[in-house]
Amino acid sequence: MGSKIKTEIKKYASVCSYCGITFTNKNQKTLDHCKPKSKGGKRTLGNIVVCCTKCNGLKANIPFHVWIRDYKIKAALMRYLIYMEGFKKDYTKLIFEKIKKAEKCHQMI
């Protein structure tokens, strides 16, 4: 994929493909490979998306389908904990330990 195509993709994108934030400046935009190059992903139009630098950093070299699943699970757990209001600290600690354990497993993929 040529640099001209990449420039055009970034130019017309207005929101992050992953979290949906609206870009306020061009420095927030970056290109990401849904299937990372390190995992055999190609530089093709169907494998590249525009996303914010934060999401790109969080995703790192994790395949998109694995990363988004874990991202949604973490978000759901946090919403649940906030909703509970009267949750016990021990329960919260257990949830965060499970999240960290899952993150470590996926870093090995």
C-alpha cells in the first residue's frame, strides 16, 4: 500500500475505528493493522483502519478480534462495579486480578 493511499485514509477519517472518539487534531490519528504485521497481517486496505494513538498503543500487536473482545469485557466489568455502588473491596480486587491474568495470557498470543 502506497503512502498516498495511507495519507488519503487518514485525511478523511474523523473518528477512531475502535473507541469512536472524534479526532480534534491530526496528531491523534494513526493507522493500525487489524491483524498485526508481526502475526502475518498484510498491508492491504481491508486490514488497515484509522484509530487514535491511545487505542493503537493499547491494542499493540494483539489481533483485533481478541483485543476488542477483552476491551468489551473490561468495560462491562467496570460499568457493573460502578453500578453496584456498595461493592466490597475484596470483590473488586478479585475482578482486577482476573483482568490482569487475562491480559498476561493474551500478551503471549
